[in-house]
Amino acid sequence: MTASDAIAITHALNAVLRTDRGRLMAALISRLRDFQLAEDALQEACMSAMSHWGRAGLPASPQGWLLRVALRKAIDRLRRTARDTRNTADLAQLAEDEAAEMDPALIPDDRLRLIFTCCHPAIDAKSRVALTLRTVAGLTTPEIARAFLDNDTTMGQRLSRAKAKIAAARIPFAVPGPEEWPERLQSVLAVVYLIFNAGYTVGPTQDRDLCAEAIWLARLIDRLRPDQAETEGCLALLLITHARAAARSDAGGTVALADQDRALWDHAAMAEGLALIDRAMARRSAGPYQIKAAIAACHAMDPAPDWPQIAALYARLRQFEPTPVIALNHAIAVAEAGAPEPALAAIDALAQVLDGYQPYHAARAELLARLGLAADAAHAYDRAISMAASEADAAFLARRRDR
């Protein structure tokens, strides 16, 4: 195989994995009931593809070829290990699946089951994010580690523990029933939102754009289980927020929403997000992600945000999520709607619980400055700048402080 052939095969394999790795993993896990075995088998199948496809050319069904070979590799492993408890009938069924012709159109799409398994509440929040990115979205362990400022070994151990937890706790590979659906869907959407926020914080300079990965996951969930108001709300929120990405910073750092050049916004994404939130709200089944999307829509109103409406929406959101961060955002909206004194009092009441939260100090600094308390404002800005997540945010706050 020539170097150019190897490059072509690598590109072809990467293209298949980018679009279908999650579907292949779901198909393998549904049969093998073992995350690590499925991942190892697929990895071995990919290594075999590099040599086999180089000799015989790309198969008519690359996805089917990979699934069949991965099953064969898994069966070989199971037969070699004495600790596996599968009976003969189980192995016979796996062998029958392996021998079948794998038409991609006939491979069941079990990714929704996979997503709900990765996002099970029994797994800690950070591990849910990591496992979803690794298993469903196909990011490598080093890519996930860099996105969350961990080293590769630590992230690898986190993923291993999450897989072991699924096995030990016998977490079912299943979509929850109607009685569990609302709570479990919120757990899934929380993972998608955390992935998006991680991308929003670090920006697109990483190996993979986590904002784009989160939008892809939200679209996948919406496609696999359509007509869910909260999924539509979550996707709308991500699209409306991401539509402003190109205008969010310039050579001087972060640009405030009010100062952004709206010509740089992705107006197609914005329009799609606004249509989605309208569709979700029309279902008359209010939930936190729909409210957050409505808030994002109000922020994007022309010529200026509708702050009284934003304040009212945050008051409603606090009924779903009575957290200090939502209380902070509600207070900011109250201030912007024309009541800075009571807003500052509400923010000061959060001092103990939010002292380690950078946006708290930035918001408090802005309100102190508006109320003419310059020395206190400068001190609060210094604290916020010291905790800024990026140089762009630090530069933005420094300009505000110096003003």
C-alpha cells in the first residue's frame, strides 16, 4: 500500500467514524452489554480496516464491515476469557449477528439508548459529559482532557470508572419509560448544555469545537425522539447563543452584547433557533430549557434586549431551578430593567455562596459603578479580572474598570 493509499484509507475511515461511530458503538453495546469491550472491539476493527481496505479497497458498506469485524473481535475475546459468564446461546447469537450481511440501513440506531445510559444520574456530572463525548460524539480521550483542563491519564481513569460504574450498578441500556422520562431527559440535556458551555468558555481554538459538538448532539436527540418541547428548547438555546459567536470578541477582547456588530451574527442559525422556541412554547409544556431559550431570544431583540420580559422569565425559571446562579441572573435583569438598588441588595445576599464564581464579582462591579460607588466597583472588578476564564474576558473587564 502506497503512502497516498494509506492517506486515502485514513480519510475514509475517519469520515465513517465521524458520522457513524456513535451508531456503531450503540449497536455493539446493545449486543455485548459491555462498554469497554465494545470500544476495544471497534478499535481493533478500525486497525484491521487500515490493512484490509488498503489491499482490497473500500467495501460497499464500510459501516457494516466495521460492525461485523468488531463483533468477530469481541467474540474472540469472549472465548479467550474464563471470567465471562455468557452462555452458549448468547455467543451463538453474537456469532449469528457477526455472520449476517450488515447493510447500514438495517443497523438499528440505538444512539438514544446509548445517550441515556451515558447520562444516567448514577454517574457523576463530569463523567457523564466525558463519556458522552467519547462514546457518542467520538472525541478522543486527549481531546476531552484538553477541553476540561485535565491530563490524559486522569481523564482516561475517569472514563474507565464511568464504564465500570455502568457495569457494577447494572445501569440498563434503555430509553426510560414515561414515568422517568422528564427527569432523565433533563439529565441528558444538562450534559449537552455543559458541553456547550465548555466550548463557549474555551472558544474554538481547541482540537474540536465543543459548541458545535453540543449542537450536533441536541440535533441528534431531537431527530431520534422528535416533538419534545424541552429538547427543542435546548437546541434553540444553543443555536441562538452560538449565532452570536463571530461578534463576541475582537482584537480588544470580549465585546458586550449591546456593542456587537449584528451583521456578524449567523442569521440563519438565529432564525432557526427562534422558530424552534416558538414551536416548543406552542406545546404548552413549559420547562427550564424553553425558558432559557426565550431569555436568549429576548437578549437578541432589535434594537435592544427586552429587560422587563427577561426579568419576568428569570423569575419563572427560578421556580424550576432555584439556584444561586439563576438568582444572580435574575438580579442582573432586574437592574437592567431599571431597579439597580434592589438588584445590588439581592446580589450582595448571594456573597457567601457565590464568592468563588467569577460572574458574580463582574456583575457586582458593574452595579457598584452604575450607583457611583467607584472605589468598591474597582475592587470588585479587580477580583473579577483575577478570576477571568480567558484573556479576552479579562481585557473586557479591565476596560470596564478603567472607564
